[in-house]
Amino acid sequence: MWKRIGAVVVSITVSALFLWLALRGIQIGEVWAEIQQANMGWIALSLVVGMLSIYTRAIRWQGLVDFKVNQRQAFYIVGVMFMLNLFFRLGEVARTVLARRERIPVVTAATSIVVERLLDTVLVLVVLLIVVSRVPDMPPEVAANVSRIAPVFAALSVVAFVTLIVLARYPKFAHRMMHIFIDRIPLLKRFPLDDLLDHLLQGLKPLVEWRSAAHALGWTLISWLLSWVVFVVVQLAFADTTDVVLQSSLGMSLASFSVALPSVGAIGPFEAAMILAGQAFGEPETIALAIGVVVHLVTIIVYVVSGLWGSIGLGVALTDIMQQPDAAPANVDGVAVSSESGD
């Protein structure tokens, strides 16, 4: 209980801090005036694209669990996950619970989450590196720091990804390595680690078959392309004259990392990231914040709609899902980027 209370307090504190940083020196009335002048047709289109992005992520996850659910079930489950991730990152627990209802082992479902995070992290870091190298007025110290840090995270993600592939490709080697630790720590013999490892390797199976791997990589690219389109479309709604392609790419990348911070629905970090992206292109903070608020609002609407849709489609109450804490997946929040960003 105290752990949950602590998480809530930290999330609220982070949101409040970043909101304060984002709103310093900005007149809220001016931001609201900018939002009122936005083209509602473009914003409506961004909602449609956002829903498509959720669907493509569901298709990717379907492949990562070896097609043990159909596309409709995958969409329902992923929709519920995205909605509950707005509430202190509860979505991954919900997805694991719902996956278990479909006879997918908990460890296999959790492994699919890890693979998703690794794919998303590598892609977003690559985009960030490309954009930073092309931003005309990026402060040299910022560009230098990104150029140093981003490759390290990308390399670590690639190493982790390759390690998972090796384990999945050579299951006997994985079991042999595990038993080296078991032999040295007799207490571990009390746990069904062989069965758990088998479920883990089952979750990694799609990575060692070229069709499944291509499915995961292809739908990762498609889903993030649609997420990027959401940023582009909202920027067009404000008749923005900056470099729409690069600024949307930078905004999406920074927003992705901001969502990984503990916060309440990413409120605060998301807006701060969008202001930073606008500043890199010399955009007034008022417009940058207005764009960030609308993109964030579009994201939340898409999550809530897809989540309620999924809950109804699955015939489950969200409260029932969250009453099963024993299904919580392993900690996968150590990966820097969140797959939910910008959908």
C-alpha cells in the first residue's frame, strides 16, 4: 500500500514540477486563443490517425505473442492497456491479466512488452539522432550531449535485443546458463524456473523466425509513422510555418521520453517536451505549448476511446482487471521510451 502511495506522490510531484517549468512566463489566455484558432478539421483527422496507430500496435503485439489472439482481441487488450497507462502506468498489468485470460502465460506476455520497449527505444533514438543533426539552431551543448548519450542508449538497447535473440535461438544454452546460477544458489531450486524460462523463450520465439521478426519490425515502423503523422497534422492545424517534418519528429521523440517519466498521464513532461521542440526551431512558446496541449489531448481521447471500446468488447470491467495484482509483469520500465507516445 505504501509503495502505491509513494508512486502516486512522486507522479503528482513530477507533473506539478514540469507544469511549472512549462508554464513559466506564458499567458494561459494566449495559449487558449491559439487553440481556438486551430483548424478543427485537421484535429479531427489526428484523432482518426491516432486510432489507426493504436490498431497497428495491436497488430504488432499480436505477432509478438505468436498470434495466440486474433486482431480484434489484440486491439481490445492493447486499447485497455493504453487507457490504464494514463493512471500511474497500470496498463501493462492490465494487458498481462487480459493476456492470461486468452491462455497466454504471464511471462510470455511480459516478454512481449520488453521486446516492444526495445524496438521502440531503438527507433526513437535513431530518429532523435537524425533530427538533432539537422536542427539549425540547436544549442551546441545540447547537440553534443544528445550525440553522446543517445548512441549509448541505442547500443545498450541493441545489445539487449541481440541477447534476447540468442537466448531464443539457442534454448538449451539458455537453460544451461540458468542452471549454472541454480547450482550456485540452492534456494533457487525451490522455484519452477525451467517452466518460467520456457515461457520466456516462448515470448521471444517471434524474434528468431524471419517472418515474425519482419512482422514486428514492419509494424513498429508503421505505428510510429502514424504517431508522427498525428504530430504533423496537429502542427498543420495551427498553420505553423516552421519545418513541420523536423519539428514533428523532434517533438515526437522528446515526448516519447517524457512519457517514460513517472507522472499523472504525462501531464507536465509532455508539454515541456513540446515547448523544447518548438524552441529548437525558434517557435514562440505560446504556439509550441498550444500544439503540445492539443497533441496531448488528442492522445488522451484516443486512449480513453480505445480503452472503453476494448473493455466493452472483452466484456470485462476495468475494476475487475485491477483486482488481480498477482498477474503483474516483470519490471519493464527500465527501458527509456514508452510505446504509447504520440498515438
